[in-house]
Amino acid sequence: MKIEGIGFGKAILFNEHFVVYGVPAIVSAIGKYTVAKATPYEKPELNLEDNRQATPRYKEDKKDQQLDSIRRIIEKMEIDFSNGGVNVELAGNLYCASGIGASAASCVAMARTLSNYYGLDLTDDQINDIAFEGEKGYHGTPSGIDNTASTYGGLIWFEKKQENIMEKISLANPIEIVIGNTGKVADTTKAVAGVRERKEANPDKYQTIFNRAENIAYLAKQAFHDEDYHEIGKLMTENHKLLQQIEVSSRELDFLVRLSKEYGAYGAKLTGGGLGGNIIALTPGRNLQEEVANAIEKEGFQTVKTQIGVRRDGDLE
Ligand code: MEV
């Protein structure tokens, strides 16, 4: 008996970091996902077999956080191992790297597989709550945006509030993107803490940047409604500039953004916590996607070619 559950990888298109303070953000599930497979285990515990492909050092660097996350998930789900333990294998086609939701995808996949294995029949909302708890193991005070994309799929408008606001943005067809990996594993907790410190030290400067970030989110939402990919790309590049201003970019991220633009991407920006990790370039159409990905790979960086707007009910590659 092998019982499975999946969690999508994600790419934040607008306003990572700003989202932590309630500024609206736009996130999308991507066509790559983590699968968790549960089988019986002889000892009364959860045994983890992590077979995901990963950036060098990713798994080692995140080991303690992963154990804390799993402990939180088990506690939240009130799983009782007295009738036997469970072996959970993590696999799937989502390559683990900072910024593409690897931690959230693993939390969602794990919650789903445990729900199926123990016959709990949990709803998506419950899975999302559990994954949010699991995410705390990885980055202390997550906004909840990553687990939301990973659970529900699709393209999502997200606002962190007392009761988070989540609206689906409909997209006629998924759009091609390239994700470029700096190869550097980054610590989201540190990145978030750094923004907090600088924001507190420079309230006026940060307020101006935050106001523009909010403005960009609304403009981007409209551009998605209009299917104006050029406008979306332009706003993404501007969003990257704001992320530079709050000091979460890096030399490699800036280089990959510039390179993608040079090869015709409609827009590009860092995605996720920054300070390393990944960029996302908007490259509608397979040809442009190929061209931008090749340019990045020629410089010695890895890429993932996938799509945004991938829905739960299909489009999996
Ligand atoms: C990380 O993928 C996104 C951040 O905004 C942190 C969060 O929202 O929890 C940097």
C-alpha cells in the first residue's frame, strides 16, 4: 500500500517581503510539485526518506528546520503512532532550491499524504492550516502565501490579514516562465528579519517603497485581467527594483534578471526570500522560454522551464 499526496511549487510574481506587512501580493503555483508517499513503518514514529533532488547543501542546511516542521505537522494533526508508524518518502519533480516553495510544497504534500493514510479526509482549508503550521518550522513567522499557493494551485491574489484574503485570478492559459537558480541556498528567516530592522530604522524611506509596492500589485491584477503580458513583465521588473531597495537582492540575482531581460524576457525579478535562491522571468511562448533558459544555462546556472497559472485539476507536466 502506497498513499500519496502532492504540494505545488510556487513563484511569487509580486511583493514577497512586502506581503509580510499586509501589502497585497500575487503568487502562482508552478507546474512542478513534491509528492509524499506513505507506507507502514515498524517503529512508532514518522520515518522520513527525502529523495527530492536539491541544490547542493539545501537539504543539509535545512535539516533542523525540516525536523521542527515535521514535529509541528504531527502535533497539529494529532497523529498517534501507537498503532504503528509511517514511512514518508518525499519525491517529485520540484527541484529543491530557495525561493520556489520547496518547504511549503513538502508541508502540503506531507499533510495530504498523512490525511489520506490515516483516513482523515481533510479539506483543502485544513491542509492549508496544517502546512502553515509546518512552514513555521522553516521560517518562524511566515505570511502564509507559500502554503496557500502550494495547496490550492492556480494564480492567487493574497493579503495577509487577521483572516487572510485569497482570491483566484483567472488566466485563460498558463504562461511560460523560466526560473533561474543562483545555486545559493538562502535563509528566509534572516532575509525577513533584515527587512524588519531596516524598515524600523528608516520608516519614511520604507513607507514610500511600500506604497509603490501596493500600487504595483493593483496594476498587475488589472494587467492579468487584460492579459497584457508586456505590462505584467514591466511591473515585475519594477518590483525587482523595489526588492533591491529593501536590500534582499544579490549580485547573482541582479545578473540573472539583467540577462533574462537582455534575451527578451518581458520582465524578471527575484522570487521568494532573496539573498540567493531564484529569479523568475516572464517568457510567454515556448521559443522565448527556450532562448532565455539557454542564455542562463550558458552562464553556468540551472533553470527550470515551467508555467504559471497551473491549476489543481490539470496542467501538470
Ligand atoms: C518567502 O517565499 C516569501 C516571504 O515574503 C516570506 C513570507 O511571506 O512568509 C519572503
